[in-house]
Amino acid sequence: MRIVHTESSTVMGGQERRVLAESLGMRERGHDVWIATPTGGALADRAAEAGLDVIPMSFRRPLLPANALALGSWTRRLQPDVVNSHSSADSWTAALARGLGPRVGALVRSRHISVRVSPSPRHRFLYGQADYVITTGESVRQGLAGSGLVPLERSMSIPTGVDLGRFRPGAADRAEVRRALGVAGEGPVIGVVAYLRQDKGHEVLLRAFPEILKSYPDCSLVIVGDGPERLNLEAVAKHLEIEKSVRFAGLREDIPIVLAGLDIFCQPSLRNEGVPQSVLQAGAVALPVVSTEVGGIPEAVVHGKTGFLVAPDDAFALADRITALLADRELRREMGEAARLHVSGAFSVQRMIDRTEEAYAAAVRFAALRGGAGGPTS
């Protein structure tokens, strides 16, 4: 099968890492894969380093018609069986390219976040051009079906897969990791791994942390990631007088090693989530997770079994559940083991690629029924 991914985002967050992982996984199975993305962006660089073919596209919204024509030219040249769009700008480009030119292959739209999509005329055009839709969580899939935009038979939920060989308990020495992160002493460590933007809820966790410190004054909080909110979050920590207990670790590529130094993982998201990779990765290394009832997170965290879920933007509830876990080592162990079993059973990379192949095959069938060109070549 010949596959073209489109991705307009230039950062390297969870969504972009999934695009790369899907591309590499499909290539390993013998498919031909291209990624259309802005040159100079993190995804383009990482894809090129991995030996993937990169199609240079700007996807700038003011140039939408020109970009659509350019993408259409590329698809006519490459004759892909599937074009899979991911972010807003590139999805509009792919939809317009489909509307302006001949139908080349099947158009798949991946929906990574849980923001509600209104059934407006423009969204009916956008999703109407797609032959098939992949969502990163079942709640997102059901939301699109409920809006009338995408029938359930033309969609599939495929959560991001975790490399269980890389993300496993005991991936590194706990004491060495803690020293490398600048954590002193033997106190408990709470961690979060996420792009530093408002909807990830880091500020809520910072507001919860003084309450945690009342019971566990030697506790540390490690914040892994970078982004536009970093300076604000550092200011919040200073205002709350907890900066000595908070470590801003920045961007890290060695996430399995970082997770080995934690006792509890927390993902305090406010909105816009599918099934977060970081939550699944934490579960894979047998960490209990405290998170929020947002998007597809309840699919990753089984409340009361693999961790706890609280309402978004509730610092008191977040502190209460984290403190309860800190008070019970055996509960942390039990939930961590249950989390590892949950993730390994339903969220492996192998399962993600298997399901993606199934979705692409279904998309090709639907495209043929709708009069689209192309079909599987291998």
C-alpha cells in the first residue's frame, strides 16, 4: 500500500510522534510511506533522520488554494492508496485538494483531540470529503457520530500504541534517575510529561501541590516538557513558594528513564485530549496515574483500579487523590501492576498498526464505493 501522511504542525508533541510511529510501523510491514509536512519542522527532521520520504508543504492557511493544488499534484504523481491528514490546516488542504481535483486514493482524517466539532456546513464539507475517520479514543468517535458528521461504520477508534519493550518497569536505576533530575533525598516524586500549554492543566497541579506538601514536605514535583506556558508556570511556582520542590526538566527524549524515577504520574488535563500517550506510557511502566475525566483519558485510566480520575480544574480533588496514593504504598503497587496489564492488553504499538491497516483497507473500500480512484497495491 502507498500512504501519504499530512501534518501541518511543526512541534514534536504526542500527535506528531504518533504520525512518525505509524509511518515507521507501516514501512516495517512493507508499505511505501511519505510525510507531507513543513520543512525545518521537528517532524520533518525526525522523519528524514529515520529515512522516510518527506514532501515539503507549508500548509499556511492564507495559501490554502495554492497548497491544495500542490498537494493534488503530489498525489497525482505518487498515486497513493491512502492520504491520511492529521491537523486542522493540512486536513483542510487535503479536503480542498479532493474537492478541486480528481479523486486519487482514499482520504482518511485522523482526529486526535476531543474538542466538539459542530455540524456546520464547513465541517460537513471537511468530513464529507473524507472516506474514513480514525480517532484516538472511542469518546471522540462517538462524538463525531453524534454530531451527524461521520457514521460509525466509516470510523474507527485507534488509541496510540506504546512500545512495551521500551516502556517497562525497571528501565533504569531509580536513585540515579532522581539524582539526574535534581531530586534530593528519598521523598516521593510526582511527575507529569506534557507540552506546556494551558489545556494540559499544569497550573492546576501546581495549585494542588502546596496541599500535598502539608502531609509530605519532602515530596518533589517533576515537570517534563516545554512550551509557551513555561515562564508562567515557573512564576506560579514561585508565587506559591513551592519552587524548591518543583523541577522543570525541559524536553526529554529518555521518557522511560524519567518515569523510572517517579512514584505517581499525574496528567491534569483541562480539555482537548484523545487518549494521551504519556498516560499510557506511565501505565506501561507500572505507575499509578491520577488524571482528569477529559476526552479519552477514562479509556486509559480505570478509576479505582489503575489510578484515579477527578474533575478537570479541581486542585483540591487532585491533591486529595495524590495524597491518598502517597499514604498507601501497597495501593500504589497494586494500581501500577493493574495499569501495566491494562496497557499491554489494549494499547500496544502492534495493535495500533494492526488496526491502522484495517482502517486503511476499509477506507479504500469506501472510496471505491464513492467513486474514488485507486486501490490497494500490496
